[in-house]
Amino acid sequence: MDLLDYLSADHQTLLEAEPAPRVIDVSQHLSVERDLLYPAIRHHAASGEAIVEGLRRAERQLEELLRDFERDGTAEHRERLRAVIADHVESQEQLFSRLRELVPEDALLAPSESIALSIGGSPTHAHPHLAEAGLIGHLIEDVTSAADHALDHLHGEKNPDSGSVG
């Protein structure tokens, strides 16, 4: 399974989550994209920087909705979140078809350890600013993740279920 296969499978998991995906699950998914997919696109696609900038704009909008959903898990926010996740999945699946032609197969072979490290180091809450972090993004994401995990621990959330509203 390569990175695009992993992300596609994760897309399906997010789409099928009921009543909506947990904020932490979407945050982890976005973290894998930032850590592993974006660098591959930048390095191998001729218009890689422009593609990544478009992805970052869409990610920021998704993170803003996640933040709203985390603050207020009403049915309205849940449905808006589900719609934006569906748009995210549709646009990325179209992009993945193009990326298979632009990015060499060996560049998409992300070791499962890399994916696990990205997931383990991801924030547990919505942070729209991470989409704009640019070059210092990894440092910002690491600090944000550490702060999220510390706050979850202080509030007794061993396995945060943020945004999972029934």
C-alpha cells in the first residue's frame, strides 16, 4: 500500500464515520497529508508548490469547520463538516489520479512507521493556522501537538473524542 492508497482508505473511513468523524481523526489525516503528501508533491510535480498552496487553502477551510464543530457540535455544524469532508475527498481523489502520473511510485511508498509517527505527532484538536505554517510548519505542528496532548492529559482525556457528538 502506498501513501495515496493509505489516504484513500482513510478518506473512506472519514466519510463513513457516524454521526460524523471525530476531530482527532480528521486532524491525524491532515497531519499525514502535511507531513508526507505535500513534500512529495512539491518535490516531484512541476507545479507542486501551486498544488500544495491550493491544498493548504482547502485544509484551512476544513480546519475552521472542525474548530466550529469542536466548539458547537450541533446538527448544522455536523452536516457542514460532513459536506466539506466529502468535497475534500472528491477533490483529492481526482488529484491522486493525476499524482500517480506526476510522482514516481517509489516516492509514494511511505513506510508505515512514517505514517504512524505523523499520526502520533498530530494535534488532537482543530488548528486552522497549521495550514499556513509553510517552512516552519513541522516545528509549529510539533509544539501544537504537544500542547494539545498536555491539555488532553490535564483534562483527563486519554483518548480524546473531540467533536464526536451523538
